[in-house]
Amino acid sequence: MSTQITRRRFVQQGVFTILAAGSARTYAANEKLNIGIVGVANRAKANLNGVAGENIVALCDIDAGRLGIGMGLMGAAMAALNLIVALYTSTDVWLFYSTFADFVVSMALILIVFQYAQGKIWRETWPRYRPPPADEAG
């Protein structure tokens, strides 16, 4: 099967290609990059030395122990809430909860867990948030 390209289609594709290539962003060799760093167990702060000359726009460092505890508690809370809804409400309410509301509740709990793992909330609770050692922080 032969597909022929009309002159109009050829010109449209050519103009689109030229516009796309002209709008591409290039970086000069001496221009700084904007970098976001994500790490677990204080590795993000330890890896800052490798990109010290760039613009650090975001840094997220998570304590693995606190993340594990938070995710475990979140799973237990979700199971308990699901059991309560299943035992004390009608089947229709339970189906609505497990289909729609369960997602919203779990996303809210995940946001709280990540705040806890980063040491932004409940910082003094067990286990205490461990900031990176001074020699790794840069």
C-alpha cells in the first residue's frame, strides 16, 4: 500500500519540525543546572558534594526507619478503618468506601507518613529523627 504525502502535508510537517527544533532549550557549558535530590537514610545530603556547583532547588531526605514505621502504621490504620466500615455500615456504604473514599484516605495518610519520615512532624517521637552526620552533610 502506497502512502503519498501531499505538498500541503509536507509543508505542515516541515514547519512543525522547524518550530519544535527552534524552541528546544540548550544549556551552555558554563550555565548552572537546577537539580532536585531525593534520598533515603541521609544519602541525599551526603550526595550534595558531587553537585555543589549547581543550583539545588529541592532536597528530600527520608529516614528509612521512620518511613518503615510510618508505612506499617498506615497499613494498620487502613485495615482497621476498612474493618470498621465493613462491620458497622451497609454493603453499599462499604463498597463506596472501598472504591472511592479509601483512595483519598490512603493518599492523605501517605502525605502524613512522608512528613513524619522527613522529620518535619513529630520530630521528637520514637525513633528520633537522625540528621546526617556533619562530615556527610557537606
